[in-house]
Amino acid sequence: MKRKHKIIVIWMIVVGFSLLTWLVINKNKKTTTTNATKAKNFQNSQEVNNKEQVPLLNQSQDDGSFYIEAETGKLYKAGEYSHVGASSRGAEAYLGDGGATVSYLINVPQGKEGEYDLKIKIFDDGKHPDGTRNATIYLNDNQYHYNHISKAINNWFWEDIGSVKLKAGTNEIIFMKDASTPGAFVMDAFKLTPIN
Ligand SMILES: [Ca+2]
């Protein structure tokens, strides 16, 4: 082989090797980035899932009462006409389907168990007859009821359910729409105030 040819062969080997090295490094870089993105996406999806799966554990306020936004609940057995979240009215629990439920967890400190007054902040436009928006309320082993009396208020208002029992520790309160009707049970928030 002539000297000139030798130089050309060596030059080609060096260039070829450099090119190969560059390709391997870039491929690794790309894989690392993809894995990081995948991990981040997975983490985000887990956070979203957790938000959907686990209702917030609601803590008492300074005066010992509980004020709970309806949109923080976990929705079960929702059909086409039930949702929890934003609407033109604000943020709410909207139960249109019979059997649709929304659930909340309430953490009652030791010594603060007992009788509480339950008030629900609901919506009515008066366009549906009495009973259309009826809902049953389950609180631990007890059962209460919201009897819908049609009111053309067209805004939020407070309805008193009455005295309910909270135990120390975690309580679960569930609101269930009684039947599939043209009018939903629409709740903005609810409040539990200790009865002394
Ligand atoms: Ca709300």
C-alpha cells in the first residue's frame, strides 16, 4: 500500500470511529430524556389519580365547625348527568343520576365527637316539582334525608338538615341522589357546627 493510501485509510477509520461515538452518545442522551419525561408524566398521572381517588381529610376550623367545599368530594356511580367540579355557578357536586354519590372524609379530634348541626348550601331554580332533587345522606351508620321543596331562588341558599352524629377519628359522609329525575341535587358546600 502506498503511503498516501495508508493515510486515507487511517483518516477514514478515525472519522468513522468519531461518527460512531457521536451517534452512541446522542442515542443515550435521547433515551435518558425520554425516560425522564416518562417518569415525570407517570408522576403527574399518579398525582391526578390520587386527587380523584382519595377524598380530602377535612379538618375542623377554629370554632370547631367543619366547612367543606362540595367539589372536594369523590364521585361514585356517576352516570351521564353527575359531576364534581367547576360549573357556571362556581364549583360544586352535581348529582343528576339516581344512585350517584359523592363522598367526604371528616377528621374529628378526640373529645370533639357528638352532635353537630348539618347545613347544606344548595341550588334551586323552582322549575321542578317537590321531591325532584331529593337526596339521602349517609354518615357512618346513620342516615338522614334532604326533602326537596321547590324554591325559585335561582341561587345558592342554606338548607338545615338538622342534628347529626360525628365520632372521634375519621367519619365518612355520603350524599346520594335518590332517583334519576330532570332536576339534580346541586351542592356548593356543607357545614357541620357543634351543638353545645
Ligand atoms: Ca363550592
